Amino acid sequence: MDERSTAHCLSRRPKQRLRLRMDLSHAIENGELTLHYQPQFVVHSGRVCGVEALARWFRANGDTIEPGVFIPLAEETGLIGALGAWVLQKACETVAGWRTPGAPPITLCVNVSTHQIDERMCAVIQRVVEQAGFPAEQLELEITEGSLMRNPEAALECLRQWKELGVRIAIDDFGAGYSSLGYLSRLPVDRLKLDKSLIRRLTTERKDAVIVRSIIVLGKDLGVSVIAEGVETEQQLQMLQELGCQQVQGYLLARPGPPEGVQALLTSRWGTRHCRVIAERDATLGQQGPAALDRFGDVSPQFRQASAS
Ligand code: G
Ligand code: MN
């Protein structure tokens, strides 16, 4: 890239951001923000046990902006409070409206920004669950490890208040940050979400497999459930089952999509073909945690090759 085009890019980027910032403030009222839902599955049965609501910004000009871009913008501009409340409200209303006779209740997971971890959020949660008629115990608020560690004492106090409303708390992207395990024992946490980066290396890096196994054991011993995120291959799913991980989420099983598709999935007995295949294998596999790591022994290079192909 020559100097001129570099300069051109640099000068355009802030302008584009400014434009996006301005447009974002109207995105909600213009109906450009939408929620997609990604199902979560019980490994041994293939049943859908929950959905994660994921915000998408479909602009009138046809562009789609990912949350990785517009959530930070909303945080910078102070719009995150309004945006976060809208997401929570929309998700609770939508999922409360799903009619799935006979299907067991599912958990609705909503991502919460670090900027929403304050005392005002309590009133928002309370109002939303009341207005939407959504059972608080089926609502799970996801907070990343990193956002908790910004101000651990304040976060702890907020989370305790939220828990009093009856909602569940999950730590998102667990294993990717720098959170202290000692702190974990004090947090009122219901679920750990194993970070995608650990899952990506699960079948190729022994150390990552060891960490994943340890987190699964940690969750079991603490009485906190563990879900693996970003499951993209059959090998990862199988290994997770062998390590005793009970819940999974990822492109292998289902991509995030509009609410109609997910609702249809809830009424079908089996979530997906993949889960059915796994479920029909020996259901006692979950007991064999240590054996799953044996494959990394002397045959590690071959295994790496095999799982890469
Ligand atoms: O930060 P959080 O863990 O909430 O991230 C959710 C994001 O991950 C969403 O944008 C979703 O689309 C994406 N996602 C969901 N499943 C997968 C997957 O299997 N692989 C990858 N790479 N991304 C995924
Ligand atoms: Mn999440």
C-alpha cells in the first residue's frame, strides 16, 4: 500500500466510525436492530436446552454490522444502556411468545456489557421480566470474565442483587481472560461458557485439552454447569463428550438464526443429526475423562494430522 492510500484509509476510518455512531442512535427506532438466536444442546440427548440472543444490525443500505463493531461503538457513545435494555426486552418478549407444547423449558441467554454492570441494571431486569411475563429463573445474563475483573468488588455486589431477582448468571468466554479462580468461588455463578479459542485448539493441543478438562471438573465440583462454545467439528464434539462436558453450542450444531427457525427446532425431538449420532454412542463415555487425553500420548503428531484433515 503506498503512502497516499494509507493516508486515505486513515482519514476515512474515523469518518466511517462517526457515521456509524450517528446511525446507531437511530438504529433501534428505525427497526434496523434484530436479534438472532443460537440454540444450545444437551450432549447426551441432543435436546435444545437454551438459546443465546445475539444482536445483529441490518442497515437500510444492505450492510450487516457485527456486534463486535457496534457494541463497542454503543459503549463509547453511552448508547449501551438503551441498546442493552432493548435487547433484553426484545429477547424476553420473543422467547416468552414461543409456543412449544410438551417441550421442556429452555434458558434464554442474553449478553450483558461491562457498562451495564451497575445498580441501574437491577431495575431494568425487574421491569423487563415483569412486562414480558418471562420467568426470571429461565433468564441467564452472560458477563465476560474480563468485564468482571475490571472492578471485581462492584461487580460482585451487582451480581448478588441480580441473583436476588431470580435470574441466572453465566461467565462468558471463560478460560480466555485473567480471572482469578479464588474470586470465582465468591461469585453467584450458575454456568461457565468455555471460550471458543480453547475449543478451537481442543483436539490439536494437549495443553488446551487439559485446561478444558480441568474447567469441566471444576464446574462439576463447584456445582456450576459448563457449556462449550464455538463447537465446529465432530472431533471437538466427541472429545467434549468424552471429557464429560454436558452442553454445547456452535456452528456444527446450529448457527444463530431468526427466531422462527429456532422455535421449529424446539418442537422437534432431536436437535440435530450431529447430536443424535453422538447420543447413540455409549452414553457412559462421559465417565472416561482421563482416557480422552491418552490420545495425545506418543501418537500426538499423527492425531494432530488426522484431526486436521
Ligand atoms: O462473545 P460471545 O461468546 O457471546 O460470542 C458469540 C458470538 O460467537 C456470536 O457472534 C456468534 O455468532 C459467534 N459464534 C457462535 N458459534 C460459533 C462457532 O461455532 N464458531 C465461531 N467462530 N463463532 C461462533
Ligand atoms: Mn455470549
